[in-house]
Amino acid sequence: MKILREGRDIAFAMVQRVIIPIIPFYICCVFSLIAYRGDLVPKLRVFGYMLLIIVVLQWFWLLFQYGVAGVYSQNNPLPVIKTMVPAYLTAFGTTSSAVALPVSLERGKSISFMKDDIADFVFPLCSQIHMSGSGMTMTIIAITISLITSHSIPPTYTLVLFIFVLSAIEVGAVGVPGGSVMAAWPVLTGILGFGEEALGLMFALFLLQDSFGTATNILGDASIAMIVNKKFGQSSDSLG
């Protein structure tokens, strides 16, 4: 366990102290090359539309999640969303699910019908494996960049494979800002065939919206907790 923890600390230190400080310069070079070619303004317009679509879809998904959770648990989801707003804002500001976890867990326990032991299980687990906002965002950005750089959309089976592999390697990659897109590097190159310019755009666009994706992940955790609480809340009371 000590070796594993030290390996984790080394990986986090490399990302935070080496990779993240270099990324802005890398992105600047990519956009400078695009500007030199004269393609910057048309691409920025496409990126603006893409960002709007991402934010709208994220909130549509959140409403869907809470709608299902509300029907299943027979609880009004609106007070839950209101309770989780501080956690949403914390995730938005820090762009890290791990950093936002203490606030998310504290707000989850303050939900009137939520059992403490259910919250203690669901919120830490979901902070590492529930990344609906980031996964949705990465897929949309990848499709947009593929359309811009290669003038074609990847085949359906390629996108399905991309989503399945991405969902596996993204587990535990949310500890640092931008960790999701860094972990996805082998998938982007190996499955979608992204080159240097496409990877640079992927980094830039993902980091631009990373706050929205992380906040969507954190806010959606409470909807899952509502379902788990309804399913196992009474049995946890009897065990207690």
C-alpha cells in the first residue's frame, strides 16, 4: 500500500507541477498555428456553438437524472438541487471532483431524507466513477474536432468503442484539473487517430469547459444517492 500511495503521489506531482504548467504554452502554440493559417475565426465560431450545445445538454441530462430519481424515490428533486448548489459551485471553481468531495458529501448529508451511511458510500464513490458531464463533453468535443480536422465524423462503431474504453480508463482520473482529458490521450490517438493539432484542440476545448463538466458530475451524484437511499435506506436503518 505504501508503494501504491507513493506511486500515486508521484503521478499527481508530475501532472500538477510539470504537465499542467506546460499545457497553456502548448495550447497557445496550437492556436497560433491555426491563426497563421487564417482559420482561427471560423473555428472559434464553431467552438462557441459547440460550447453552447454542451452546456444545454449537460443541464438536460441533469434534469433527466433528477426526474428519474424523483419518480423512483418519490421525493421532490428541486430541494435536493437547491441543497447541492454549493457543491456545484465548488466543483465549478476548482474543476476537481476530488477537491469538491468534502462539500458534496456535507451537502448530501444535509438532504432531509438522506441516510448518513448511504451518503458516506455514494458520494465518495461517485466522485471517482460518475463522470456523465465530462464523458458527454469529451465525446462531443472529439466529434467536433474530427469534423474540423478530417472533415468527417468517426463511424458509429468507433464512437461506441471510444465511449466504452473511455469509461474504463477515466475511473480515478478526476483527482486533478484536466485529469480526464490527460487520461484519454491513448484513446484519442489509438481509437480516433488524433494527430498533434487535434490533440492540442482537444486539450484547449476540454479545459475551457472543464468547470461545467466537473460541476455536472458533482451535481448529478445526489440524484444517484436519492435512488440508492430509496433502495437501501430502510435496510441500513435495520442494520444500524
